[in-house]
Amino acid sequence: MSTELFPFSGNEQKSMAFTPILDGSVYNCRTKWNVAAQRWYLDITDNSGRRQLTIPIVGSPADYDINLLVGAFSTTKMIWRITRGQIEVIN
């Protein structure tokens, strides 16, 4: 099991792009702040630009994992750890 860490503070002024390995393939991820909903969303696209997933980002507490990829990817977990200011991708 390996873990990739991507810094993400949740600051509404700073969107973020990163390219994690999800289920063995590289994907493009981008965070976007939705003003109307007052929350972050995560867009995941493959290398050809096709959208794979758009989901609201839910923060996980230090002692519990909320997997953002549940039902979309079978072996990879993605967790936003608010207290650490990072997104964790666990393969």
C-alpha cells in the first residue's frame, strides 16, 4: 500500500490541480470552489479529457476516513484530511 500526499488547505481563493494514480492509471484532478453551494468540488478526468467523476469534497476527521472515490474506483481511496491540510491518495 502506498500513499501520495497533495497539499490542499481548502482556501476558497486557490483551486488546485494534481495528477494522482487511481486504480493503476494516471488521472487529472482539479478542485473547484462552488460559490452557490459554498463547498469544494473535485473533477476527475482521464488523459483524453473525458470526465470520469465530479463530486463534492467532504473532509475527514483525523480518526476516520471518508473515501471520496467510493463506488467510482475499486482499489484507490482519496481522503481530504482537513486537519493536515492535504489530500491523501492511498493505493
